[in-house]
Amino acid sequence: MDWLSSVTGLAGVVVGGVIGLRGARVSLDRQLADAQRAREEADRFGVVTSLSQVLIMLLEKAEEVPEGDPASGQQDAAWDDWERQWKQCLRATRVAALDVREPSLRIHLVDGANYMQSLYVMEYAFQGDARKWVLRNAAIHYIECVSAWRRGDALPLASATVDRLKESYELRGQEYRDQVRAERERGDEFMSG
């Protein structure tokens, strides 16, 4: 009977050890998950900081849109200087957006920078509104998107301004493709005729 108490004691030690190891494993997994979340949060904070800086630069540059019409062909030095700085802000926005891990936000920001690249391409988006107003509202929308992502909220729905920029971009792209196709057809007619 003495051996029964030894076996019972041994069984208790084994069960206690298994429970202890399992508890330690769960605790370690929880600590690793917490550390991973902390790293992701720190990474997100760094990306948000970088994006916020470039988007604020973009907003400030949108506020400085010169008066006049660049499509009239009468661009002056102020327009050239502004457009150069505008394109630098958009490049910085694209680069900062590439660090975003959330695919929908990354694509939204990169596409938005593409839509705002050229005032000529954005021409249709300005129908009835000042360039400054359109560009300012687009920049504010992207700032709101980054802030929502930082908080962990759903991204805001696309604004009417961003939708207009996208439509203008797509219309200009289609016009360009149609123009290239027409020129090819004229070239083919010339070569065959």
C-alpha cells in the first residue's frame, strides 16, 4: 500500500507540472501577443505621424493655389513654382502612404495622390468650384481617413470632392486613350492610302 501513496504523489506532481507548464505557456503567449500589438501600435503611430506631416503640407499647399487659370496657357512663375511644390507634396504623400499596412487606406491615399497630380487632369473636378476649395477638401478627407485608421475606426466614405477628382482623372485618361487610338488610325490610313 505504500507504493499507492507514492504513485498518487507522483501523479499529483505530474498533473501539477502539466498545469504549471500550460499556465506558463498561456502567459508567455499572452505576453508575446501584447508585445506584438505594442510593436504594431508603435509602427502605426510612426506611419500616422509621417502621413499627418505630409498631408498637412498638402493641405497648406492647397490653400496657396495661385489665382488664374493654368489651362489658359498663361502660366507664370508663381504657377510653375506652386505646381513644383504641389508635386513634391504629392510624392511625399505617396511615399508615406506606402508604409500603411491597411491595404484599403494605402490604395486610397496613393490613388488620391495620383488624382491630384495635375491640374490639367483635374480640370473637370473644378466645374463651378474654386481649385483651392476642391484641393483643400480632398486633403481634409485624406487627413480624416488617416485619423480614423489611427483610432481603429472604419474609414470615412469617399467624399464627393474625391469622387469628382477620380471621375476627372478617369475621364482625362479615357480622352487620352481615345486620342492615341485616333492618331494611330489616322497613321494607319496614311500608311495604307
